[in-house]
Amino acid sequence: MAGDRRSDRNNGGEGSSNAGTGLSREDLMAIATIFATTAPRTRAAAVLRMKQIALDNQSRTIRRFRSQLATERRGLATMKKELEDTQVALEASHKVIAGLTEIGLSMSKKIEKMKVKKQQAKASHVECHQKFQARIQEAEDSMQAQHLIIEALVEDKDSILQTIQGLQEANYASAPFDDE
């Protein structure tokens, strides 16, 4: 027991490993027990037992590393599959973006054509409106001229009628003198 406490202090407490041999505290304790209980055995048998324990430890370490390696490989395989899926999705996205870009360019061209047609229609409408306004103005001017002509004719008619009436009156007025 006293020896156990000394070895605890020397090994840094429970569960620490011996850096030189790669053996854990429990393994060293087992080796110490073997030496203590196997006094009649030879030193060679104890050395063989120590080597066996070291090999067992190495085997456990190798199994643990193989297990970790298998886990890492599975993780890498999963990551590879996810990467491939992401790559496929990315390529599909690029195709969709290219398609949408093409559609957008086509729509832009159509919009530009529609704007040109709209401007042409507007220009045509303005031109027609101006021609129509010119015709209306021409018709109004013609009507005003005709109205002035009619007024002049009416004035001439009134003047002629007054002249005729004046002549008739003069004719009738001079007639009584002729009869005398």
C-alpha cells in the first residue's frame, strides 16, 4: 500500500500514462504485481509478460486508430456525397441563371421594340392631330371667309334693293309730272 502511494505520487496520480513506455498506470501496477507475485519465475518471463502487455496496448491503440480512421472515412464519404450534390445543385442553378438571363435579354429587346413602336405611334398621332387641327383651322377660315362674303353680298343686296327702291320711287315720282 505504501508503495502504491509512492507510485501514485511518482506517476502524477491515477490514470496518468508513462511517457517512456506508453503504458498506463494500471499496466505498470499489473507489471509490478507480476514481479511481486512471480518471484520464482525468471526475469525473462517477466520481460515477456511486459512485452505482451505492451503489444496488447499497441493492439488496442491500433484498433482505436482504425476505428477513428473508419469514422473519418465515413465522414469524408458523406462530405464527398454532399459536395457532389452541392455541385449538381450549383450546376443546375447556373443553368437556371443562364436561362433567366437569356429570357431577360429577350424581354429587354421586346421592351425596346415596344418603346420604339410606342414612340412611332405617338409621333404618328401627333402628326395626325396636327393635320386634323390644320384642316379644322382651314375649314374655320373658309367658313369665316364665306360668312364675310355672305355678309358683303347681303349688304350689296340691301344696297341694290335700296337703289332699286330709290329708282322705283324716283320713277313713280317723276311719272305724275309726265302725265300733266
